[in-house]
Amino acid sequence: MDFTGLPRGDFTLSNVTVPACLLGQAGDLVRTDISIVDGRIGPPQPITVDMAGAMVFPAFIDMHTHLDKGHIWGRAPNPDGSFMGALTTVGDDRRENWSAEDLRRRMTFSLRSAYAHGTRAIRTHLDSVPPQDDITWPVFRDLQADWAGRIDLQAACLIGCEGWTDDSGPFGHTADLVAATRGGVLGMVTYPVPDLRDRLRGFFAQATARGLDADFHVDESMDPAVETLRDIAEVAMEVAFQGKITVGHCCSLSAQDDARAMSTLDLVAKGGLQVVSLPMCNLYLQDRTPQGTSRTPRMRGITLVHEMKARGIPVAFASDNTRDPFYAYGDMDMLEVMREATRIGHLDHSADDWTHGFLKSPAASCGFDAPSLAPGSPADLVICKARTWTELFARPQADRIVLRDGERIDRTLPDYAELDDLMRI
């Protein structure tokens, strides 16, 4: 069909294809009509456009990103594609280059891309090792205000657990910055350090005192002995933490024997944890071998999303890093995430409701307004010419239409050349 003919104002998109789960129905894909009235989903309208089966989704939620790291590859490439190469390279670049202006321009570039692709809400992790926290968090608050009404923004602080301190140390100040920010979330990376459980108890106490949810980077490793996920679940239950707990990555589960992995998942379910899988970044980093060797990767890093879903553990998928040493690619495009998650995680030939992992589940985990096609919901829509899943995932859907409040937006993507001066090109 010709996508150029959508009218303005009130109209009905007839003969569209929608995942049945988004309409509260059983099954896979259904044909239906969607009407737009005063920028919201409404009753049928006299002006009708036959969409010839085009697929329609509510605008997406991207609940695990790193806006502050984005687009530094041009000046700080990963030297060997490894996790440690990424960690070291980002740390060096942060100390040398992450001024308020550098952050603002790169983060804005990513937000423009996400908006053009059809994302309406984002949670980002922000590197918060002092003194970076006092630089980055004010910039983030400015961006929250600048993007209000276009992209709802949340942020979680990010430090390694070895850098955690109680309120008398630097992390107390960071936690206060988080608490002073709308939608702020207390975050940390967990490693198997000897006193991790004590650190977790202190971390949860700080979150509780400030009324904050928690978001962890967890077990981003293919070492089966790395299982801090168990520590988080058990300590959270021990201290009866009342906030939401999100755990991301959880790669080492895929390297453990089934009995141990399933035992951990039972704890995760019992503890009420919510999981976000980052399949593209994990595919890039995990099971890398030293540069110059010819070994093919065997283990691909995706966590046990099917087994989690079977236990009722909420599972979401997200972009993670974008053109930085942790992931050299990506464009803040949730349709790309959906396509790659389906391929990497074999979401096809599986449950019919995985679409929730890109919409309903991340919204619930973060507390964003749930994307919906129900009457009265904002007409924030992503429309693709594809009529079936295989058509949707076979191509990047570069010609998609994005509607916000029923109006078609300009989907022009920012030019990478805009950042050349920051990259010293």
C-alpha cells in the first residue's frame, strides 16, 4: 500500500494486523480496525483508510539503555571486542571527555533516533562514579524536561558493587542525586565479591530509605560459577525489600547445569524479581576470544527467557548500548530489538504473547504508562507495511510510520556527521 496517503484529524485505520495479545485475545495475529479521535483511540470514523493488513503496534518502551555511553565508538573503539576491553575503554573516555556538553549532545542524538523509530519511554543507566555523578545527573534532568511529552525518561545510577559505600561515603551522595530526580532508580553492577551480601543489604536499606526501586546489572559473564543473581534474590527476601527489583543480563545462567539454573530461577520467581534481557549486546561481548585467534563463539549469552516466562517471571527486552565499546552497533530501534530477540532467543514457534516483552512488561517494570490500543489510549502508534511476522522481521521496516497523538511525526534520523567534532574526525 501507499503510506503517503494518511489523512490528518479523525479517521479509521481499517484492515490492520495486530498481535492478539495486545487486544486481550488468544491467538497470534488478528485483523481489526483502529480509529483515531482527537489524538486518541476512539470509536469508528467516517473517513476510512484501508491499510491492506499493515501491522500496528503501540509505541515502544526501551527499559535498559546507556544514553551517556552512546556514540563514543568514533573516538573510543573497543580494542578487542571483549567485556574488559569495553570496561577499560569506557572508563578512560569518561574521565577524559564526559563534560556536560559532550553528554548532552550525544544523549540528545540517541533520543532523536529513538523518537524517530517509535519509542515513547526510556530508562537509561548513568555511570555515576564520582565526580561524574555531579556532571551527568543535572544534564539528565534537563533532558527530562526538554523531552517531556515526546519521550518519558527515567534513570538508574550505575556503579560497580566494589564502589558501593554507605551514606557516609560517596554513594550516599549519589543516592541523594537519584532520589532528587523524577523517576530515579538506584542501580548497581554485582560481581562475586566476598562481602556482596552485606553490600546488598546496605544498598537495599538506602533504596528503602529514599523510596526507590532497584535495577541491577547481573552476571554478565559466561562463567557458570558467577551467580550473584541468587544473592540478590535471597537478600531481597531476607530484608523484605518492598520496591521493584529489575535484573539485567543474567548471562551465566545459560552456562550452568539445568538443576542449578532452575533452582536460581525458582528464587527469582519467589523474590518477585523482574528480568530484562539484552540479547544484542550479549551476543556481541560474550564468549569472545583474544584478538587474533580463530575460535568461533559457542555460547551466545542470552539468558533463560523461556524458563523464566514459564515460572511467571516478568521478562522484557531492551536495546542496551549503542555504538560504544560495549556494543558497536544499534540505533535505539525497538523493532530491531524485537527482530533480533526473536531470532536469537527462538521466540518464534513459542508463546503468542512475547510482544508484551517490548511493551507491557517493560512499562510495568518501570512504572511507565502501559502502551495500549484500548479506547481512550493515546494514538501513539508504529505502523509497518508488513502483514505477517516473517514480513516484519525479514526487513528493517525503514519506511514505517510513527504517529504520536494521532499525528504523523517526521522520522528523519540524525546524521552521524553531527557528532564528528566530538569524535575528533
